[in-house]
Amino acid sequence: MRKKPQLSAVTATAQSPTGFKLANSQFKVTAILSSWQEAKSWWRTGAAADIKFWRVSAISKSQSVVIDICYDQELNQWQLVRKLVG
């Protein structure tokens, strides 16, 4: 089973991501392609919380990617959901 690349050091303004570090490369978000919000499984955690998702296009010095990332309010943490292109 292949391990998912680690997403770290996300920068954001007005609750939208503007950049991130993925697999040792620094990326700048060039476009927010879509965004949505989902309710977290409250029956597992006992608390209602939302997870915000973004599909973004981003570039680094050597590549461009399209990824889905999310921000979990309860965990106060950004996560890579899936890498679509790149």
C-alpha cells in the first residue's frame, strides 16, 4: 500500500489556503477550483464539527498539482484528501 504524501505548513487567508508544503516542495495556490463543507461524524466524536474542503490548483518550482485538501476544525489540522493531477 502506497503512503499518501505528507501535507504540511499550510498558509491561509480568510479561511482559504494560499500555499502548502507537499512532499518536500513548496506550492503556491493559483486557483480555488471548488470548496464545500461537510458535517463530521458527530456520532463518533460526540460533538458537532464541520470539515471544510477545497480543490485547488497549485504550482511549485518544478511541477503543478490539483489536490483536494481539508481543514478539520475540531482537530485544528489541515489534511491532504487526494492528489488528482501532478
